[in-house]
Amino acid sequence: MTRSSLPAWQALQKHAEDMQQQSIKALFDTDSKRFERFSVQRPGLLFDYSKQNINQLTMALFAELAEQCQFTDWRAKMFAGERINITEDRSVLHVALRRDTSQPLLVDGTDVSQQVAEQLAKMKQFCQQVHSGQWRGYTDKPIRHIVSIGVGGSNLGPEMTTNALKAYKTSDLTVHYASNVDGNQIADVLDSVDIETTLFIISSKTFTTSETMTNANTAVKHLLAAAGDKSAIAKHFVAVSTNTEKVTQFGIDANNIFDMWDWVGGRFSLWSTIGLPIALYLGYEQFEQLLQGARDIDQHFQTAPLEKNIPFIMACLSVWNCSFLNARSQVILPYDQVLHRLTAYLQQAEMESNGKHVNFAGDTVDYNTVPTIWGEIGINGQHAFYQYLHQGNNIVPADFIGSITPIRDIEQHHDILIANMFAQAEALMCGVSEQEVRSSLAKQGKSDDEINLIAPHKVHQGNRPSSMFLFDKITPYSLGQLIALYEHKIFSQGILLEVCSFDQWGVELGKGLANNIHAEILAEGEVSGHDSSTRSLINFYKANKNQS
Ligand code: F6P
């Protein structure tokens, strides 16, 4: 049995057939209260989803689906620390990282709140030591540069956040990231820092990820080439990991380990000690603000009725568009330059979480689960792929994200930026009819022949759904809210679709395969085995490498 056998799912399928006959614009014509009905306001935030192809029945049926999926029970289980990551037999407790740590939260007899409080205190103290210049490098100089080495969830959150919030930074540190095993990246980073004043943070939940370990080893060699003495490592390397044994084997001082726990998923971990680059670069108080913003959304998600619950609504819209209306991708369009790494972050958050094809029991589901997530800063997208959004023959639902007050207000820029965002969302929904095109061309004095030739190309069908987030301003607090909204959307989506959101077996597969081929590349002679394409590619590479 999959979700599609539930009565509410079947009712939604039937309802989707009706809604596909409607235009979103017409829904506005028949409901003067549509914006009020399909938008939610919270202090500092407006979420408008009235430009989606839904009506009151759609949302009522999703409320029924939620009930038939025991949605509220699952939500309570997550917040209580039950092992809802069933394939890895783990709790899912990123929410514990930003809750009030004075309130105990017992998981298997251990108070995780206390564990979190201890690590936060350690981070805070470390930030003070680095910022005050008390923490010194091997030549007794204070730290000026942070190099964070990690990949996936151990990179994207800190990188996206420090990029977004650099206007709020209170430290005079620089921050750099190395995630790719492509040596060009770490080489560039190492070229741009002064090793005597650089602190490396090796972030890896498992401390076995080969890309991260390769970069970490390169960084150690670089330090030792300059310092000539292993004692320098303790002054320049700290680690964030659950795997203390591997970290100490690697050579990092046990005192320099910041703990994390297996109940924090990598892609939900920026609130944990994985956020150390954020706290160091922006300042610990800013990191706390980020946690506070997320906590606000945790409370909203737990307490708001479903019809006003933003993450739940976001999840319903995604399931509606993807599983019922057959939209295969979703575009994220931030109209805020500082959010330029948000799409990359959300790609991992949503696609690694819900890009699955079996339900909790392991049965193949007979519906689309998640769309492909893609996107770009809105204005850049307008001059690149919006043509496809407006006139392509695939409908791509869009999330627009903007703010009322820019971080840096440069004369008229912000009004122009936001005017573009509103205009694009309106145009996607309303389109331009053939009649409008023809009358506009006629007004320009075009002949009938010219009009017949051009008109079909200028028609915009419209009826392309979008949602819009309008924040007062991007701040550490509101960015915390934004990220937590998407996190809880992803959880809700997983429950509605019945997919295990918190494992990533599809990624584990690739990790093992690459190790085997790496060994074959290093070995003498031609490889045998594999399919003929892979075998020939490996042999071609081996025959030709080191020749230029
Ligand atoms: O990308 C796959 C993944 O397993 C992610 O889930 C994780 O965030 C990333 O690898 C890095 O893993 P680790 O923190 O263990 O190095």
C-alpha cells in the first residue's frame, strides 16, 4: 500500500483533473478574497501562495491527506527524538540544536539539550579565543583566515550563510571553503591565505569522506612545509565530527574536536558545530540569531493550524504540483543577491532528502516524488532561462524570495529589483493571450500577414504557478527562519509522499565505486572488467595521463 491508495490521495487525483481545466487567473476573478485566503503573515515575513493552481477544496483535501498519513503524529515524533530515520535507525533532531537548551530533551536516557549546550559553549569560547587574538598560530601570530574543508552538508550551509550574511560580520577574519577534490580549488584557497595566520576547520560528520580527507591531507602538508614541525597542527587545525577516533588518528588534538551527533543529518547540520565557520566569521551572537530565527519557525511549525502552517502548505504545494499536476521541476528564484548560494543549498536539502522512489515499507511508489530543484538569482535568470519559464512546454512552479529592505540600499536599485520580481510572477500567471497580442500588433500598424506570422510567437499561455516570500530584510534571524521553513517543508513532503527523508543511500553508492576505480587508476597496466564504456574510458585516461 502506498499513499496513492488513500481516499484523500484519490480525491486529490480527481480534483487535479478539474483544476487542470481552470486558469489561476480565473480563480482570482471569482474570489475577491483570494490573496487573504491564500497568504500567511508572520512578524517579518509574508508568504503568498495565491498564484498557485489551487482552491479551498485543494487545501481541504490536503488536510484530509495529512490526517490519513498521521502527519501530526509524525511531527510530534520528530520533535520528541523518536527514531524516525528508520533505515539508519536514528532520531532526527536538528530541531534540538536550536531549542531552549535549559529544557531537557531525553533521547535513550541522554539529555541531548545538555550535549548541545556544552558544544555551543565550547564554540562560543573558541570564538572568543580566536577573535581576541588569544589563539595563536605556530609563529605566535593571531588568526586572520578561516579555511573550512568539508563537502555536502558539511559545506553548503556554512558557505551559503556566510556569503549571505557577510554584511553583518563582526570579526575581521576572512573565510574560504574547499569542498571539491579537484585540486584547483584547494590550491586557490591555499594561495590566497597566509599560512601563519590560518585556521583550518575540517568538517566531516563521518571523517571518512574521501574528498574531505584528501583536501585535509593537502592542507596539513601545506602547513608542515611551512612550519616544519608537527606541533603546529594543534594550533592550526580543528575538526567537527562524530568520529573522535578517526579525527585523533588523523593527527588533530582531541581538545580541538567539536562534537556532533548521529541524530543530526548532514544537510540539516548548519545549526550544529558544523556552523563553526559561521560563528567565527560572523560572530557568535549572529550565529545565535540564526538559531533564534529557526526556533521561531520550529514553534510555528509545531503550533500553527495546518491551514496557516507555512512549511506544511509549502509541502502540499510541492506534492500538488509534482505528484498531481506532473510538474517535474521547481525553480528557486531569490531576488536578493546575498542569497546566491541558496539554490545549491536547497538542492541538497530537498533532493538528497526526498529524491526517493520507495515508501517506508520499501514498495515502489506509483507517483512522482520530488521535482528537480534548480534556479539562480532572479535577475540573472530573467536574462537566461525565463524564456523557458514563460513559453517552454514544461510548467515549472517557482518560489520567488525577496525582501522589503535591502541590506545595502543603493539609490533606486531595490525598487527596480522588486518591481521585476512582482512583474515576473504576474506575467507567469497571467500570460498574454492571442487576442491581446493581435490587438497590440494592430495598434503598431502591422499588416494582417505580419500579425499572422508573429502572433503565435508572442503568445504567453500563462497559468504558471508561483509562491512568493517577502521578508522585511535578510538578517541572521530571518535567514534562520527561511532555512527552517524549507527544512520543515521537506519533512512534511516526506510524510505526505511516504519517503524516508533522512537517509541518502543513493549518495553512498557513488562513494564506494569511486574508491575502486581510483585503485585501478593507480595500479599498473590496463584494467579489465566493467562495461566496455567505463573500461575504455579508464584505460584511455591511464594511457594519456601525464602526457601533456
Ligand atoms: O553528499 C553525501 C553526504 O553523505 C551528505 O549527506 C553529507 O552532508 C556529505 O556527504 C558529507 O559527509 P561527511 O560530513 O560525513 O563528510
